[in-house]
Amino acid sequence: MQKEVREALRIRFKLVVLEYAREIGSATKACREFEVSRSTFYDWKKAFDKEGKAGLVRKKPVALNHPRSLAQDVVDKILHLRQTYKLGPERITWYLERYHGIKTSVSSVYRTLVRNGMRRLPKTAPRRAIHTRRYSKEVPGHHIQVDVKFVSLRNFDGNRVRRFQYTAIDDATRIRAMKIYPRHNQQNAIKFIDYVIEKFPFRIHTIRTARGHEFQAQFHWHVEDKGMRHVYIKPRSPQLNGKVERSHRTDQEEFYQLLTYTDDVDLNKKLAEWERFYNLDRPHGAFKGKTPYEALRCRLE
């Protein structure tokens, strides 16, 4: 209450000085009479002429250019990464450093998003209770998680096209292999495993899958004949293959959401480019901004 009274008295004093100067027609004499500097008087007069009485309310001084504020081109890059790729503050920080040579803090990126009305992403992933212990293998190839993502697209005629993305991810390094097939069956699952063996730069010990029809007897014995183990996760427990499940969400947000589908040839070509980018260039959250192949190199040193 006292603070409000003091502010009201200050405003009243400013009004008296301005009114006195107007009546006598001399700002100099008014300033001498009330012991106010001419620069302060003209600041009051300018604020009053612009905003009226509200302009005389004392405001907290704010630097026009804070010494540690982000440059406008950096702000533009942050907003572009958020709008185009739906990245969070930490991942935006990694992208700025890796691809633009710009070092900034996560908190600065977050404040920039808040100031521009982008505090939350348009789509938030549903939360679910975790009722199993998280695990992470240290040896590349010890556990490979394999799963299938159902992809729904539309062709030139607007008709719905369904394709099946087979995905394998290494538990230790997050290196992935991906292929699109027109059918969801054991024959394609077997072809995919052969592709994974050729693609991964290390020996594979164990393949982990759900109990879907594409991973039954033919697939199982093909894996075993290749000198690898094939194990099933517990029924109704997709979180046990959580890394490949999470990678499919990344595919949806960072690849399929931006994809212009033309035909299967184009789709496989673009998926191969995405696979390369994911493994070699994309900063990964599990490794504090390192790529999967950089994580592999660290484990081999």
C-alpha cells in the first residue's frame, strides 16, 4: 500500500512540474524552481505527450541490447528448427553447434521458444507408466531390437497405400537399418535380416522381436542358422523393445511428416537417405549430441 502511495505522489509531482512549466512558458524556470534537471523534465514531457498520465508511471529500466542476448539470425534458426523439425531445446542446441558452429545454452534456446509462443510442441506423446527396468547393453551387436512400422501413405490419385517399414536398432550404439516392403510376412522379414547382417559394422549376437506372425518358425530358424540367437519379448510388453519403438516415433516426426510420397522406388531411396542421416549426422539424445556412429567409435577406442 505504501508503495502505491509513493508512486501516486511521484506522478502528482511530475504533473505539477509540467503544468507549472506550461503556465509560465519556460521549462528552464520550472526546472530551477522544482530542482529538476532539464533532461529529466523533457523525458517526463515526452512520455506524457505520448501516453498521458500512464506515461509518468515509473518503469523498470531494461537494456535495449542485453550483452548476452542471442543475435536475431540465431533466433531465426532456433524458430526454424522448432517449426520445421519439431525439435526440443536440447536437440536444437546440438543442431546449432554441429551444423552452424553456434554454441548456446539449452536455457537460452528454451527462453527464446517461450518468448515466441513455442513453449510446447503441437503434438505431445502420450505418457504411459513404465513397469519394467530400463537396460542398455555396452557391447555393439549384443542385442538388436527388430520391429515393423505400419506406414500409411497416399498416391497421386489420393488412394491410401500401406507399406511396412522393417527396422533394426543396436541397443548399445543406436545404429539402425531400415527397409520398406509392400507385404508383411516372414519372407520379407528374412530378407530384412540378411540386409541387417550386411549393413551393421559388427557381429550380431541376439535378435529380439515381438511374437508377430512375421517372426515365427521360418524367420526364427533362419536367424539361428546364421549363428545368431533369436529371442521373443514377453507378450503385451512392447516397452521391452522400447528403443526400436521410440525410433519409429522419430521416423514419424522427422521423416514421414516431411515426406512427399511418389512411388515405392522414391520411397526406398528417401528412406536410405534418412537411414544414412540418422546413423552418421543426426545428434542423438542418448549420447549427448553424438551420432550413433560416433558412439560406436567411442566404444571401440
